[in-house]
Amino acid sequence: MTYEEAAAYIAEIPKFTEKHELAHTREFLRRLGNPGIDRKVIHVAGTNGKGSVCAYMQGILLAMKKRTGFFTSPHLIVINERIRINNIQIGNEKFLEIFQKVKKTVDGMAADGIAHPSYFEFLFGMAMLAFEEADVEYIILETGLGGRLDATNAVEHPILTIITSISLDHTQYLGNTVREIAKEKAGIIKEGVPIIFDGTDEEASEVIRKRALEAHARCRKLTKNAYEIREITKKHIAFSRSSAYDKDVLWSINGCGIYQPMNVSLALEAMECVLDDREKDYEMWQKAVASVTWEGRMEEILPGIFLDGAHNPGAIRVFADTLKALKETEAVILFSAVADKEYGTMIEILCREVPAKQYIITEIEDGRKVSARELAEVFHRYTSREVCICPDVKKAFLTAAAKKGNGKLFCVGSLYLIGEIRRMIKEKEVEMN
């Protein structure tokens, strides 16, 4: 079997199996030899910011010379991105080797009448086995969907749990209110395990604090009072923390996403929790944070062209806040979305909060896509500004880049869109003047 055949097999999994209960995932892991059971696991859930918090923690741990595994989703270009060891995505050869070991276990499960793991379960099993074989000390797990029933929640003894910002997303699975969604996210809280969370939303905070109390888990809530933004440009953000440890330290972040100071603050709180006092080298941490880049999060992929993976109302709202902070009033917006997202609300926020020069609407190659024409009809309900329909992503991107002139282009609405644009640029399918 080749790497390409292994990746194709995994891609086909959703067609013949469904999500299972955690008991199934635990049996799957048991048959794999319970990889990672003796490692230091940090478990992260939330609606937005999960990946960024994980990336900042990874950066600090690597600066401290800690061998670190990071399981993340979704991937933007290739599936290997989901499994990172010391911030290097697993290579094709290793991916195939791990796949074959997991597939052998899965075949044994089938012989015993046990259902095939889901797509996410299979990749989670691969990640845990890869981390075990790489002998990592720390494992950072990002939930895929929700928390309580997510496959990553099969890990019963993490050293820390983190919940990032919570807003409406995946409502068909997690609930129609912030309170219901928070309850699902809070399902990762374990008996006696410390929990750090973004307490910006009071409803979500109430749910999380209640669950932490029930689990006798030491609870640390962060709000926007935890930091103060000192400077924001299109290249970086500088902020200080109100923490007694480092209130006079200035932290610098790559990129201009106004949501990142909270994510960095959560990561720093986490490191203060899991590392001992001898390892709290704030000068080293500063350098680590300043060097972190996280693809598709207010990423300037080309001069004046930014990719942001905002794909739900909460993320679009903070994207709009970022543009306000940058005083961007004449940007071009390239937008697409998938059907199971609250794209009507996303578009309304964009039109109301982002005074763009023009909106270019496209569609992605995915079974859940929404046609560019349908999306454009929603835009026309909320704006009198120019809305251009361009279904082909490549043509849409080139059109939008040309329209921006000396201004800026922001690509938002879907991680699939961001992934496709990154792929085209990486593979030089598009050439800019």
C-alpha cells in the first residue's frame, strides 16, 4: 500500500461508519496498547481559538526543550498536518507506517464484531500511536467537535483542560444556545484536573464554573481584563498581561488578529500551571510566542493579502473587530461558506460591521458547499456595495487580488477556502504581478 492509498482509505471512512460512544474509542485505544496513557496530556476545547492556544503552548514547550506531540484539526492542505511532533507534521513514510499498524488493529476489531472507528477516531488513534513511538513528554489534544462526546475525550487523565471562547457553531450537534454548547465543551473537565477558560461570555462561564465545581477541579477564568493591547499593526500585536508574574512584560504576537491576546493569555496561564517555577523563563517564553505562526489565522500570505479561517458568527465578529482596530474601511472581501454553518448571520455581520469596498463571492469543491449565487443573494439583503459572483476559486482569488489595488484583500468564511488558496499559492498555481 502507498501513502496515497492510505490517505484515500481514510477519506472514504465517513461513507461506511459513523461516530461512536467514548467506550468504543477507549476499546480502540486499548487494542492499540493505550498509547500516550503515561504522557502529560493537555486537552483543549472551545468554539474558536483552540488551534491558536495549542500552537502557542507548543511553541513555549518546544522553547523549553520538551518533546511535544500536537493533534489538531482540520487540515488545510494535507492530512499529515493533523499530527505534529515537535511542530513538524508527520512525513508520508511515517504516516503510512502508523496507518498500517492502526489498520491491522481495526481489522482485528472487525473480526471480533466491533465497528470500524470513525474518520476522526482513526486519525486520533494514529496520532496517539505516533506520539508514543516518538516518545514525547507532552501531548496537546485539540477537540474536533464539542467535547463531551469527542473522541479525544477518551483520554481520562489529562494534566490540564482548557476551554477557549464559546459561541454558536455546529448547532445541529451541540445545541442552539451558548449555554447548551458550553455544556458540551465543559464535558472535557475531569475530576480534580485544573481547568483554564475564556470567561468572556457570562452564560458560558456559569456553565463551566458549575461543572468545575462538581468535578472538584481548580478553576481559572480569564476575561478581557487579563490583558491590555498596547499596539496593533497589520504585522503584529503588542500587549501586556495583568498577571502578578509578568505585568511589566510586553508580549508581541505575529499577525493582527485581535483575538490572539486572549489565546496567548490562555496558553501562558496553562504553562504557568503545568511547568514548575524553575522553568518559568519569561524572556524565553516571549521569544517563543513572538515566533509562533498559525496558518490561516489573519495570516498575510502575500503582501496585502490575508487569510482568516473565521467560519462562524463569533469568529466573523472578532474578524470585524480586527479590521476596525486596523481602521480598514476599503478592503476587498473574498467569501465562501459551507451549508452547515450560520452563513446568513456571518454575512449580516460582515456587511454591517465591515465597510468593504467590494465583496467577491465564490464556492468550494465540497459536498456541503453553498453556491456563490445563493451566498450573493444573502449579501444583497444586507449591503448596497458591489457584490461579484465568481464560482471558480482560482478566478475569484485572482479577481479579488486585482480589485484590491494598493489596498488589502481578506479571504474569510471557510477553512476549506483558506486551504485551497494556500494550496494554490504553495503550488504556484496563481501568479501575482
